Amino acid sequence: MPAISQAFRCFDEVARRGSVRKAAETLHLTAAAVNQQVLNLEATVGVPLFDRLPRGMQLTTAGELMIAAVRRSQRDFDNALSQVEDLRQVRRGHVNVGVPYATAEHLLPQVIENVQKSHPDITFSVRSGNGEALQRWVANGEIDVAFCLRRKPPPGVEEVRAYAQPLGVVTAPGHPLTAAPRLLRLRDCLDHSLIMLSPEMELRSLLERVDPRLTRLGRPLVETSSVPMVRRLVAGSQAVSFLVPDNVAEDVEAGRLVWVGLEDQGAALHSCIYQRSGYSTAVAMGLFLEALDVEINTIRGRFDTQHALRLQAFAN
């Protein structure tokens, strides 16, 4: 997408690179031209936007405020262009989205593939992070939408869609904990070897709120921030872990893992889509959200069916 202005473009790139020279190389401009654009913008604002330090250019407090406004303006400009292109019946556009790391591994690639089958000219920018970072990027205009576990959004950000994303126990096929039909609570799993996400991971803190006894068990068999590692280790052992359907759908469908939802009240989670308040959805973004909706509901349908059959077997 074209920049809303050359001054904004130079300012943003210097902020990203921390250097006028590096920004100039990226923009294919001279360092003098980039520096002049930054100086012109500072003159317009009336205060310095950067501290000029020996190690590079660092945003001042005023610069932090301005960069957030510039990026929001650029996102709004890109969004308007996408809608104008649709009015001209141009079948292209750009989607700027943020998701958790595990979602970027399987769910999102599948959604992107589905969109590009019918709209091959739609392009994507994807950033990964935790829920707090994703919502902050939405608020700052760095991404258009975020998909993450539900949390209170910051000012200027709103929840627009929600999907059930319950916590469940994950085991290898044939594991005694999940082989027989039974209702499971977190307490039923604590006597088994555990492979846990690291304490800084959001799912870990949610689990500890579901049953505080988890915090008193001592060190688990393995502790990691990598969801792929959790899946791999669980599939090859008698250990158990705890993940949401989004994390394990591919492995469950392939028969490499078994997932059973926990019956604890606090295990009923939701993943949500967040966007800036008042954001007007561009056509490309609308197509993406429709494809995401279909894929999430397909996964949910498979897991709901599995859960219903398990409850039926338990009742019998």
C-alpha cells in the first residue's frame, strides 16, 4: 500500500530502524532526504520526536504519541483504499492481522490458503505475540485485527466476535486417563506426569486459576513456551498436558493426540476477534474473517461431536 505521506513514511521507518541511515537504505532514499523529512515533521509538531543518542535514534514521549497516530492514520488510509478498490471491482486488498504463536502455526495458514484459493491477489501481513501485545498493536494501529483469548480490551479497542475455546487435557492415544469415557476435571490429571507451558504463558496462568493445587505440585516433567514441543512430547509419552482445540486440531484429526475437555467451570474459555472501535471492515478483511469463522466453526464442530459422543458413552 502507498504511504499516506513521505514525512510519515520516513518518520515511521526511522522509528522502526533506530537509524536515519538504515531507514534511508530501506526506503531507497538518501540519508539527507530522510533526515530532512524528520526535521520538517518535528518543526510542524513543535517538539523533538527523537533523542539523538550515540547508539541511534530513540523516540521521545512526544514521538511515541506521534508514531501511534501515524500508524493508525496509515491503517485507516490503507483500509479506505481497499474499499475504493472494491468499488472499482478490483479483486485485491491487504489483511493485517495478529495472532498467538500457536495459531500462526496451523489455523491461520489454513485460513489464508482458503482465502487465496478464490482471491489469489489478496496479500497478508501476520504478526504473532501474546494477547496483551496483540491488543496493544490494534490500539496503536500496527495491525487491523487481533485473534486471541478473551481479555479486557484497552481503550479504543473492542471485541467483535467470540468463539468457544475450552481448555482440555491432551494425551497420547490409549492413555489410561482418556481411554475410558469419563468426565474429567483438572484434579483428575494431577497424579500423572505433566508437560506444562511456561509460567509466563497465558494458558498456564489460566490453568492455575482453575485449580490452585497445580501451583503446589513442584516442577513438572517438562516446562516450555513451545506449543509444538508440548504436542510432540505428549504424543511420544505417557505424560499429559493442557491445551485448547486451536492448538491440537491437526494432531487430533490425524490420530496423534487425544483431547478431552475439562469440566471445571473455569475451563470454559473463549477466543475473540478485536479491532479498533469504529473500524470499518474492508472487503479483503471481511473475506478473511468469513474464512476464519468457517475454519474455527469446523474445528469446533469436530470437537463438539467428539465431546457429545464421550458424554453419551459415559451416560451408558
